[in-house]
Amino acid sequence: MTLSRAVRIREFGSPEVMRIEAVDLPEPGPGEACVRQTAIGFNFIDVYQRSGVYPLPLPTGLGHEAAGVVEAVGAGVSDLRPGDRVVYMNAGVGAYADRRNVAAERLVALPAAVSDEDAAAVFFKAMTAQYLLKKTHAVQPGDVLLVHAAAGGVGQILARWARALGAYVVGTAGSPAKCEIARAAGCDAAIDYSRDDWPQAFLQATGGRKARVVYDSVGRATFLKSLDCAAPFGLVVVYGGASGPAPAIEPDLLNKKGCLFLTRPSVFPHNADVKTFRSNAADVFAAIAAGHVRATIGARFALDEAPAAHRAAEARATTGAILLVP
Ligand SMILES: NC(=O)c1ccc[n+]([C@@H]2O[C@H](COP(=O)([O-])OP(=O)(O)OC[C@H]3O[C@@H](n4cnc5c(N)ncnc54)[C@H](OP(=O)(O)O)[C@@H]3O)[C@@H](O)[C@H]2O)c1
């Protein structure tokens, strides 16, 4: 038995509901490995789960992603050893901790060229971009794509990888400075969607062409205008709601806007099956090696400062990935 320092919440609410607690950590059980975590990835889903938008049974830990070093392995674990560096993104909530037991089949060994911090900054977000660009729609050279929040964590990765696949990528961001960051992340053009007329700016950026796919993670504030930006028979992918959930619509609206397709996917079912998860992870690490996916760390907070990290994310004060450092 050892002790772990972990973030727990006993009620949903503002960032202050997150408290650090000392938790007894048993020896890793069969099929598990104990990971001493060196870098924890913040993801916006942590905000939804902390605030109760996506309620979890209470009390609960938070966080889906971390990198670190294997300290011990349980019975039946043959492909990992103490000292191995690993990352995970889909092993149940509880990543906001300095140590944790994780199912070994969910741990991916890190290549020497990828630091723990870079791994924790990209893995969850790149696994999201992976299914969005390869499964939700198999992006083809010349596809016009609209990527909302393109200066953010997922947004930068999605934009750079989409461009590498040959797409013409227009990103949106909440200020001129963030638009610069979106362009540096690979967007062919970036538009400031704090201006009401951003759909016109989008059409100007494409020479009047609408999008084959709109990737909308902002939800309430953007969704209806996103429908106006999709080409006939195009696809609108609502994969988040940073501004709140997208409003309900009648199916007939999809007809009126050009016989559109609409989907609301999630990274977890795409990686539920272990074999598929490991193949998707291999695709992500190949994209990292090729330079198509890059870590951009926008801010670091101590684990104890998790409330400050959430406040910064909710205030739209960050770009790229946010790390918590135990
Ligand atoms: N479905 C999935 O599989 C999946 C998986 C991972 C992530 N996601 C979603 O992808 C999105 C990005 O995740 P992330 O972790 O990389 O976060 P992030 O993009 O770093 O942060 C969210 C961004 O959304 C924009 N935003 C617009 N309105 C906002 C508002 N009212 N409050 C806060 N932010 C607002 C902000 O950029 P601007 O200031 O430029 O507007 C902000 O930086 C989230 O919506 C998340 O839920 C979905």
C-alpha cells in the first residue's frame, strides 16, 4: 500500500470543488500497472465533469490523461516493466493524481523522442483528431474544412493534421491574436468568430466555397451558423460544447440547409476496443514522428492549482494544451 495525492470532488460546481486528498493506493492488481505520473493533460471534458454537465457518480476523481513512469506491475503484465515511460487517455476518470493504477492494456509505451510532457499534451487530443479526420469523415486532399476553436488544444492538432492530409483548413478563434496562433498551427486562413458576421468572413476565405466538413466543438454559440457554412450534402460534426450544448433542431432544418449530415461523436467509443485503441494510438505516434501532430503547451499548473487551470480554460485565457504537473 502506498499513498497517492489525488484531486477529488464531492459535489459538482465551480473549480473550487476540486480538493487534493491523500488516497490509499493498493499494489497494482492483475493486469494493472502503477504509474508515477509526471505530466497530466487537461481536457475540456474535465470542466463538463467537474461542473456536472456530464454528471459522474460522486465522490469522484477527475481527468482522463497522463504520462509518467511505471513503478510496479501486477500479475499477468508481461509487456511493461518498472522504469518504462508510458501515456494513457482512456482508462477511466482519475488522472488528476501523482500516482495511479491503470489497466496495462490502456498504457502506450513512449518513444524516446517524445517527452512525458509532450505526450500528456497531445495524446487525448490527437486521438480525438485521429477519429475526426479518419473515421467521422475520411479527409481527402482538397476538402474544405472549417475548424472551430482552432487555437485551442484539439483545434491546433486537428488543423495541422488536416492540412497534412491535403485539406484546405479555415480555423476560427476568439481574437486576432488567437487567429495568428491558429494560422501558425496550420490553418490556411483564420477568422475571428467574436464578430457576428464570421460566416461571411469564412466564405471570403474560401473564395465562396462552403465546407465539406464543419468541426464544431463550441456548440451553443456557433452551431446554427455552422449549418450555414456546410456545403450541400456536407457534414456538421458537433464534438463539444465549450460555450454550452448546441441547441436542439428539427431534422427538417438539415434539409433546408442543403441535405446536411449531422453527428455528435465521442473519442471513448472510438477507442473502447483495445485492439482498435492500440491501432489508433500507433497512427497518432506515426503522425507525431512525421511532424503532422505537434505538442503546443500553452500553460502549466501545479496539480494543487487545478482550480486555477480550470478557471483559465473557462475564461478562454489559454491556447494549445494545458498541463498539470504533480
Ligand atoms: N467529442 C470528443 O471526442 C472530444 C474529445 C476531446 C475534446 N472534445 C471537445 O473539443 C473541444 C476542445 O477541447 P480542448 O480540451 O482542446 O479545449 P480548448 O480548445 O483548449 O478550449 C476550449 C476553447 O473553446 C473556445 N470557446 C468558445 N466559446 C467558449 C466559452 N464560452 N467558454 C470556453 N471556451 C470557449 C475557446 O477558444 P476561443 O477563445 O478561440 O474561442 C477555448 O480556448 C471541447 O469542446 C471539448 O469538449 C471533444
